[in-house]
Amino acid sequence: PSLGFLQPVHSESHDATVRSLRGHRVETLRVDLGQATTEPSISLAAAAGLLAVSAAALCVRNARPLSKQLCRVVRLQQPVMDKSSQNEARELLRKLNKRGPESGNLAHYDDSWHIVKENDSVPPSAKWSDCSVEPSMSEYANHADLGARAWMSHSVISFDYRVVEVPRGNLLDPSCDAMILGHLPRGSEERWLAEQRPQRRLIVIDETVYKLYGDRVRAYFESRKVQHEIVVLPMVEENKSMELTLEVAKKMKEFNIDRRTEPVIAIGGGVCLDVVGLASALFRRRTPYIRVPTTALSYVDASVGAKNGCNFGGSKNRLGTYVPPCAAL
């Protein structure tokens, strides 16, 4: 049976893996270059599925006779699993799903993070990370310092944001709370907490949109009793610069915005959404923001993506980041 787990096997481990197969033991489950982790208690039956997948990856990656031989060995010598071996395989799968680069090898307990190795004892209350750190010896180690180390850090960056459609005409209706709480899913703990405290918002709006809807925007926040400030700026392509971005960041500083609970609201076309997004990504290294598109192009482009930016050096969007909004309305 397939264990549903793929671990790349480096070429340096081919011989060791073949020897372990012939001896009906698996010495190498997870291999860093030049290093092997021994698990003599794990039988071939429990690990055959894992090695078969790894061997298949080898055949595709390196079309060598040794790789083909490895695939044949796995097929010919894999026995039928008895009940005990099936339980052993399930336990191996549980361990693999819990640890390793895919799920992280870092656990937090005793007030610090620990790199967890196979068979390490970890308290049940430990908090596991989906990131991992893989230590090895530094390639620059010498006789003066044989203990020099290197490590590869695998960090998972998650892009999670809401796209919420609000029926036409309702967004600025004081009975609709989308502009205040629409970035928080109904029923979530975050939304419940937000409903218990006074709200503050900094609104950055394109000057053309403000001429058309400014009075309604102001009336909306006043009726909702939200402390707010409206920043009106000329958000056109010719002004899409770092200077304009820093002007938005300066307003965020003056408003003393809370980077965890007070998302900046950008109302306008693509230029407005991009500039406010970049300022939010830079301010305190990431401040939440909400996009409210007002043009057809920004509806299908800038509002629903993760990128932002500004023009620089005579070229379009040369400065920018990939930091999504917490919501697009």
C-alpha cells in the first residue's frame, strides 16, 4: 500500500539504500548529502511503499542502471503485508506526516524552539511549526574549526485573504458592516473580539472617487461610530511613485494605526490599490489593508491578487511586494 509520502533521495545514498533492501532492512529513510539516519527496527514491509515512491523518483530524475536496479529490487522483494506490518506502516506514516520538511521539524516547548530528530521525546503539549531547519556541516569547515555548521531553513509563507462580494448599493449602507468587519469571517473568534471594541480606520481614497462618493463614505463611518480619517490623493498612473507610497505611510504613522486590528482601507482604481498595498507591506513590515476596487480593471486585476507596487526609474511597477490584502470587497 502507498504511504502517500515522497522523500527525495540523493545520489550519495543509492548504494546504502540498495544494500538495505537486499538485507530486508531500511537504513535510510531521510537523507541529507553524505549523512544517513539509521532505523534498524523498521522492516522492509513497513517502508517498501516509501522506498518504491522514492525509487520511482530516482528513475525519473537520474536514468542510470543503478536506479533501474533499485526499482526492480523494490518490486521483487516486497512481501505481502501481514496485520502487524500494516500497523507498523500506519505508525510510520503517522510519524512522517507529523515530522519532516513537509510538516516541519521544529517544536516549541520549555520556552524555546527545538529541532526534533527521529525518536526524540517531545511533550504532547508542544506546538509544532510547519517550517523546518536542516543542519549539516559547513563546506567551509577547516582544521582550525572542524565544528563549523550550516543549515537550510525551510519557511512556509501563507497567502490567505478573503474576497467578498457585496450586493450593488449595499457597501456604503450604514446597516452593512462589510467595510468594518468584512475581512473577518462570521462566527470567527477574531470577529467576535472586534465587535466588542471600538473601531478605528484610515481610509485612503482616490480624489476622483472622493468627488463622487466622499460624502457617503464619511457618512457611513460616522453612522457606524468609527473613529476615522479620510486621506484624499491623486491616484493616477503619473503619480504612482515611491513618493506617493511614502506619503501614505506617513499618514499611517500619524494616525498611529494598530497593525493587528486596524486595516487600512484603499478605495479606488488599480493605482490606489497598488500604492496603498505597498505602503502597508512596508509599514511596520506588514500592516493589514482592505481593497475596495472602483474600476472595471481593478475589479479583475489589482483587487484579487497578492502583488502591489509603484513605478520607479521610468519603468512600470519596478518596486513592489507580494503581500495580499486581508480582504477585497
